[in-house]
Amino acid sequence: MAGKYTGNAERMTWGQIWTLTVSCAAVALVVAAMAALNTALPDLARDTGATQSQLTWIVDGYTLTLACLLLPAGALGDHYGRRGVLVFGLFVFGVASALPILVDSPAWLIGARAASGIGAAFVMPATLSILTASFPAAQRSKAVGIWSGVAGSGGIAGLIGSGLLLEQWSWHSIFVGLAAVSAVLFALSFTIPSSRDEHPSAFDIRGGVLIAGAIGVFVLGIIEAPQRGWLDPLVLAAIVGGLAAAAVFAMVELRVAHPLLDVRLFRNRTFGVGSTSLLLQFFATFGLFFLIVQHLQLVLDYSPLQSALALAPIAVVVLALSVLAPLLIPLLGLRAMTFGGLTVMAVSLVLLGRLDETSSYPDVAVPLVVAAFGLGLCTAPATTAIVQNTPTANQGVASAVNDATREIGAAIGVALAGSILAAGYGQHIQPAVDAVPEQAEQPVGDSLAAALEVSKLAGPQGDQLAEFAKESFLHGMQEASFVLAGVLFVTAVVLGVWAPGGRGIATAPEPENADVLAEVD
């Protein structure tokens, strides 16, 4: 059936509801996979001997490859059909998720997670672009709001699901669960409609390579900085090289007839604010997850399930506010919701940094709920700002921009929080490292999880070592939280000034020669 979808603008059809359900389930899966292993980090460290740096890579290896390939994957969906890209992505994701069931060394885990990220890169933009093509304009904001709420809270679902699995089985069960769910969604994805650009241009291979390299090299530098030092030549070369590659990408895209991403879109203030806001939201959210899960398990001695359930209030608040967002946007507008949401999230990180060894769950719940209010307030408006200001024929790229900003932010957030935590912990724990036997120096200096294991074997001095290690962890967590909060406070003000004022969210007009979508049965 050629042309855009037309139908009842008041109520969703059963077909639309089914498409929304499958698309949201798929995006929930790949977002849940980002967070699922956070509950298992202590077990992974104990069972595999992974260092703090390797744990960071196990988490960030997934988000790194995912972020690198989102824009090329979104463009491929526009060219060849979004459902086909979704099916391919779910297949790759499922196979890669099953790999750690068979081989589980730290190096294999990092490789498998990176391969899973490749599959996820094809899934995420397809889910949103399928929705924007399946819903008329009058219903699109509602569908985008629901999708945004699911994408924003999917990490909590991953934490709770992994926590439930870890109550009965080892961390391998998390990968079994991810592979099984992806197999089910792989089959269901054949039942939803597809769409594509009816007159696709040549694929911009050069642009895809440049943007993948820019993101990968930049985040590599951030991740390696704690181990090598921020002034290490390799670290500086990676960070500067990533930024330079991004600049070259922008210049190349301005000169090609059919760019992978028309960077002129960022001249549109609404589009630019939405993209930057999403990057910052997930920068803060996944940095917070990385810190708080370890705090719950290692400092408060929660089980994986207890720590996951402790985070559940975030999902409830984010989903509720995302569903309400289509009603709030016409009243408050993009500027107020962006500035307010990011500022509230910054306050939550300040509160997180004030936790100490005497804090109980109510003390932890306050920053979590505050963060959820901030995230729920600004995530749906940001996504709406992007999709409403991109030509209809390029919705795959628009979805990829939406997803890429999320994943880049998440990768940088985890890397920065992890690096500052590791540096702060390592500096504060050094007197204990100097005092323990030589064979215990490395594990005590690597991570709190390893130090607690050493303390169990340290006899009468074990309790003292454990308390000092927890104090060192809290020192590093405080430094990381305050840095993340400072970044959000500053950027909230910048976006508040940059964002268009007024109510609602402005929509850019379609170009006169916009391509028409083909709806494929």
C-alpha cells in the first residue's frame, strides 16, 4: 500500500496497537541489555577476575558499538525497509547474547557484548521509525511518548529482570534470558508493517565510516583515561582524534549530495536542543545507574534482586510522565521542560553524592525519585522535537539521531562515572594497598568488590579493611556524582537559553521535494 498511513485520528486501531507493542518490546530489550549486567558486576568480578577497567568495558563495549552504528543502520532502514533491518538486528543480537553461555572469560564477554551492540544498533532506529510511519500526525505524539517512556525506563526492567534471575541462577542466566526474548521478538517482528524511502539515494559509506570512527575513538579515550592517566598520549590522541573526526564528518556531509545525516538539521534550534537534551539525560541516567547499583550491593549489602527493586520507582515515574508528556508539551513548551528536567536531574546527582556509610534505603530513594521526575519531564519532548523536525522520508535517520544521542550519552556517562569512581577509589584506598600482603595489592586496589573478598580472608583486620574500602568507594562515588551534576547544571542553563520559547514544539515544514514513504505489507 503506497503512501502515508491514513486513518482514524482519534483512536488507535488494533494493528497500530500491535505495532506499538512489538516496537516498544524490541526497544525495551536492547535498552534493558545496557543495564542488565550492572546487577551482576560484583559476581562477574568475583567469578571471572575482571578488573574495574574490564567491568567498565563489559558495560561500555555494548553501548560503544551500538552508538557507532546507529546512524548507518537508520539510513539502511530508510533505504531497504525498516522491518528488514529490525529482523536482522534481532537475529544478530540474539546470537551474540547466547555466546557468553559457552565462553565466559572477560575478553570473550567484552567481545560478545560488542557484537550484541551491533545487533541493537539495527533494532533501535527501526522501532521508532516504524512507529512514525504507522501513525498519523494526530496520534504520533502519543506513540512517541509511550515509546520514549519505555526507552527511558527499559534499563530498570533490565535491572529487575536480571535481579530475579540472579536470585536463582548465575549471571549466565541473564544472557540466556536476553537470547530467548530476542528469539521471540524475532518471530513477532514479521507481523508488523514496514516502510522505506520510495526513492532512496546512494548510501553514504564515507559518512558512516567517519561517524562510527569519531564516536568509537572518542569514547575509547574516556574509558582508558583512568588506567593510563588523562594526559597519556594515547588518551589525548583518542579524545582529540574523535572530535577531529566528528568535525571532518560534518564538513564532508555538507558537501555530498545525499548525506548520511544532513548536519544542517542542527541549525534548527528545536532539533538541536532535543538531540543535546537526550545526550545529557542518558549521560546522567546511566552514570547514576553505574554508581548506585554498586552502592546498593556493596555498601548496603543488597542482593541483586533487592537492588533492582530498589530502583523500580524510577520506571513508574518515568512511564507516567512520558504518557502525560503530550498533554504537558502544549502547556509548557520545549524550553521549560528541558531546562526543568535537566536541572532536577542535576539536583538528584548532588543528593546522590551526599550519601555515606550510614545512609539507608530512604536516603537512596530520594535522589532516585528526583532523577525519575527530571527524566520523565524532558525525555518525550526531546524525542518529539527530533522526529517533528526531520523530513518524513528520513525518519530512519531521525530515529537514529534520537537513539545515537541516547547511547553516546550513556556510553560517556558510564565511562566518565566509572573513570572518576576508579580514580577516586584508587587514590583513597592506596594506604590499605600499601599495608596488605603483595598478592592482595592488586585486587584491593582494583575495586570494592575485590577488596571485600580479600577482607573475608584477612582475619581480625578484615572488618577494618572492608570499612576502609567502602569509605574509599563512597569517596569516588561522591566525586563522580558531583562532576556529573556540574555538567548538567551548566548545560541546563545553556539549553534553556538556546531552546525556542513559547508553548508546544515547533515543526519544520516538509521540503518541497520530500520523498514519499512506501508502506510495505
